[in-house]
Amino acid sequence: SSGSTAHRLYDSVRGPHKALFSTTTLAEFTESGWGLDSFDSDGFTLLHDNTNKLYFNQTGQNYVAWNWLAGGSASSNDDGSVTSSVSANTKAGFSIVNFQGTGSVITVGHGLSSTPDFIILKSRDISSSQWGTYHSGLGATKSTYLNSSNLAATNSVFFNNTEPTDSVFTIGTWSDMNTSSKDTIAYCFHSVEGYSKFGSYTANDSSDGPFVYLGFRPAFILI
């Protein structure tokens, strides 16, 4: 937005009208009369929002949206120790996963055909939970937070020091993401040759900075 609107994340597993805010720790918020109205075959539909002036359809404002195609309606996945609801696009290396915590170490089926390189997680029910991430460049002992500028934190409760596999990822006794009877949403990605790439680089503090080879011209870069 050209105004001060916070980032909103929506997905087809949770459904329209269900917003999460990636700049805050707030729990999922159900919108009524504004925000995203539907996911469509050729885009998406927004409701009029010139009255609330809180969301994404104000007169005269400019907005940007990033969109990933998953696999349609969610299906049940029993690959892990808990049952997850998954919408997966295996060709594009992207899946949306909903699961319920237990408070003990769990494994969660992600529905992809390769090991995830990047996972973004957020509790739908806990208003103080961070936006945790797994990244293959950091490994399963560390996490960074989308909603924070802090350095990567190290703790075994994040992913139980266990790397994901081609069928599941592991969540330790991390109360933000694994509280009994609380739902968590996860967005999982893996590299696809010629399409997407996940990795890390070492900076050199020079105008001739590090060269990062992808094998394609990117349209979206997140650092």
C-alpha cells in the first residue's frame, strides 16, 4: 500500500476473510465486510474498503500482492505423527499446511515431493506467537522471525534439531507453534530448477557485492 496498511496474508486452506498480519504477533482475524472476498481462477476479489480505511481497496491507493498457486482444496495428510490439512503444488515446490499442536514433539506431513528449503509458520490461535521460519541456510537448530529484526535465534525447541525430510517436518516443544489444541499454518517451499532457489551468501561490504547464481532471472527476491 502507498499508505500505512500492514501486510496481510491469506490462503485457500484457511479460506477468504481469514487474515494474518506478518508484521505483528496477532492471531488470525476474521474480516467482515472488507478485505479479501474470494480466490478466483484468474485472480482474487476484494471488497470495498473506503469506509474502514484499514485494508486493501481504498480509493486512490496503490497496492502490491504476491501470489503462489498451491494445489486447490486441502486434503488430509497422515505422513506425520499428527494429521495435517495440505494443499500442495509439487511441480512448483509450494504447499500450504494446517496442523494442530500437541505440546510434545511432532512431525507434520507437508505434501511435497522434495525436502523443504524454507518454511514460514504462524499460530492461528495464539495472539503472542512469533512468525517463525525454518531455512536450509540456517539449519534446524535456528529460527528467524518475519515480524522481528532480531538475529537468528538458536533453540532445540524450534525444530527439535531435526532437519525436514521429503515427507515431513518436525516441530519441537515450541509453544508458539505447538501448543495443545491450537492450530498453526505453515507455508513450505523447496527449490525448483529454473523456477525458484533458496540459499545464503556471505556479504563483503563492497560495491562489487557477492554474486549469487540462480540459473534464471528472478521476479521476487526476499533477503
